[in-house]
Amino acid sequence: MTDYLVRGIGFGGEVRVFAVRSTETVGEAQRRHNTWPIVSAALGRSMTATVMMGAMLKGDDKITIKIEGNGPAGPIIIDANAKGDVRGYVTNPHVHFELNEQGKLDVRRVVGTEGALTVVKDLGLRDMFSGQTPIVSGEIAEDFTYYFATSEQVPSSVGLGVLVNPDNTILAAGGFILQLMPGCSEETITAIEQQLSTIEPVSKMIEKGYTPEQILEAVLGEEGQLDVLSTMPIQFQCQCSKERFGAAIIGLGVGEIQAMIDEDGQAEAHCHFCEEKYLFSEQELVGLICEING
């Protein structure tokens, strides 16, 4: 099964829902960054939430999430767009702790319980939308739930799960976001609260092979009656290129580029998001200087 995202509504349009299977996408991030299991869970949950938030955008809009807790993993940075592309990295990919008291990966410990979750939306306008809320648990899903309620004033429920194989590869990943629409009735709110209190953890649903549609059916219950509006493939996709790094080097100016030539005779650019490296030879650096000088 390839990764994909589902948008839908329930309870006759009183709630909107998103769910995603992100196993291969998170697996690609794990391979590129060689993350250890707890960090894989933190990064994977963050990417899963962000790709669903990207699906809330339109056209060429983009979103960047930064989760900066006081845990040893350091900041987690995720980019996504409205087309299902997502990329991300964590500052310290090699952190390990024993399982927590529940026998699960201790994401809270690796992320930290103090800090901030920052959301920046590039909506193609002169001013970007930016919102920030404190980290409330470090478990990621609860932190996104709090962000939606506090920064965007949208009562929401976020469920995220990542399962890691013994060899550190990703067994399964996915999640859901449920949001109450304006005018949602008290009866619907009560029904949702009751349903959410009885469903299995999203990681269990993912482990059982639930599709995004089946996850949403479980979240909404029979009374909620899921109506699927659209589906969309998702994937790990980086926007970096040698041309973009070349433009960035040009921005450093002639003096900096000449120093690269004099000191090393070349330059290497490294993308934090995908771990790709681009080598610029002395001849290419000279060419960039010529571009600056016209």
C-alpha cells in the first residue's frame, strides 16, 4: 500500500477530518537521517501531522513547523505543501532511551516537556501567518491538539502513531486530525467525545493495517457517517537543488566565494532536510563570481 491522505467530513458536515498513511514517507526520512527509534517516532509523528496540515492549504501555499523542546533531540523542522509533499529533519538523530513505563518509545523524554511549537504558513502573501504555542506534553499529538485549540481557535483531536522495527526501519506510521466546524451541535460533540474515549490508540490501528478511511470510520463511529471528499498521495519530497544552492552562494558575495576558492579550491553544500550534498568545483565557483560581476 502506498502512502496517501484522505479528507472528509462527518456528522453531516459538522466535523472535518483528515487521516493519512505515512509509513513509506517516514521510512524515507529515517533512511536519509539514520534516526534511532525514539527520534524516528518523534520525527515521524511531526511529519505526519504536518502533511495533514499541508492538506488544509491550497495551491502553492506552504507550511513550516518547528518543534523546539528542551529534550536531547533538539529542534525538529518540517516543511509541507498542499500537494502532499513533506520533508523534515531533527537536529540530533542519534538519541536513545529505554522504553517508558508503558513499554513504549519515550518520545516525551526525547522531545522535552518545555519549549514551543511554531507554525508558519506561507500563503503567497506579503505577510506570512505565524502562530506559536507552548509544548504541553512532548508527545507531539497533544501539542498539535493544543496548538489548534489555542492559536487557531479550532477544537480538534490529533492522533499520531509510528511503529519501529527492531532493525530501526519504520514498520508503520499514520494519524488523523478531527476538527469541529462552527455551529457543531452539543449532541455531536458528546458523540465524538464518547467515541474518542473508546477507540484504540492510532498506533494499534496502524499496526493492524487500517487504511486512512478505516481510521476515520473508527474515529467517527457509525453515527458519524464518514463522507470522503478527496484522496491524495503523499511522499517525502525535498525542494533542494544544486541551482538553489548556487543562488545561495551567489548571495554570499564575491569576497566569500573567493575565500572558498583560496582556502579549499571548492565548496560543498549540504541540505539538512534530505542529506543531499552538492559539490561546487573551483571552475563553478569562478562562474558564480562571473555571474555576480555580470
